[in-house]
Amino acid sequence: MPHQLPGLPADRDGFRFRGGHVALDLTATLAARAKAQPRELLDQPADLLRWLDSAGLPAQGATEADVQEARQLREAIYTLALAQIASSSAAAARGTINRIAERMPATPQLQPDGSIRLGGSAEAILSTIAREAIILFGTGRAFQIRQCEADGCSLLFVDASRRGDRRWCSMAGCGNRAKLSEFRRRQREMQERTAK
């Protein structure tokens, strides 16, 4: 299952794919989660189909029930990730992921170029994403899950950096803003010291 489509930008079709894992990318479909008024990006079946297509997991149709299930799965993954980061438990979230994973998964299909593409309904693709989440949380990779440290950003990602010290979901986005903010803060302090 593709976790990051090679050659494609991390932000595409109105969605963010900065997590390094499809399950964590799903959690980014509630935009501005840390703000007072988060924005739902999976509002209707067409939105879910667009996200699945952007994630490289095109589905053969989606229903309102699939949208509700995608949101439940998203929130369960998010809750479980935060619990993992805080070394706490999230039994209800784990149960939701397990329940969705029990359904019939998507079918892998070999493409003419030798790549693998998953085929099936949105429900089948969601089941496959739930299974991928189980593998993520059930292995040592769970200890690599991080939450972006930038103010107002709540995106989750797998820290695959060599030193294991990645702080931001994206160096180009949140990382640059944080470094620019820190640079400006230091400049203000220096100006204040020289003005005295």
C-alpha cells in the first residue's frame, strides 16, 4: 500500500499528505484541528473519493455511510496516535480500528507497469487503511509517531529521520515558519539589548 506517492507534492487536491503513512494522512482531513473552528474536508462522498484518489487509493464509489466510517476511523487513529505519544491507553479507539479492519479489504491488482493498485469500494479501502493502522501501531514504528510542534498545527507524522528528532510535519511549511519566527524573535531581542 502506498504511504507516500513518489514524485507528488505533499499538499495536493486540497489535502495534506505529510504523515509518511496513509493512516496518519487520513487524520489530516480535519483541517485546523487545533483551532477553535476546525474545517471538515470529508463532508460528502465526493470528498472522500477525491481524498482516496489523491492518496493513490481510488475507490469504486462511496456513500454517506462510508464518509461517516472514514471520519470514525480518522478520529480513532488520531486518538490512538496521541495516546501512543503520551504513553497512555485508548481502548475505544483501538476497538474502532479493529472493527473497521474486520471488513473485506481492498484487492491488490498488478498494473501493466508492474506497480500495485488497490481496487474496491470505499468501504474496502477504509478497511485496508485500518489494517495499515494496526500494523503501524502494532510494530516498533509506533514509537516514531510524532505530532508537529508548530503553533496551531496538529498534523501527525512518522519520524523516519536518522536521529529521530524531526519536529515539524513539513520543513517547507511549518519548519520554515517556526525557524523564521525564532529568527525574528532573536533579532528583536538583539535590537532591544542594543537599544538599552
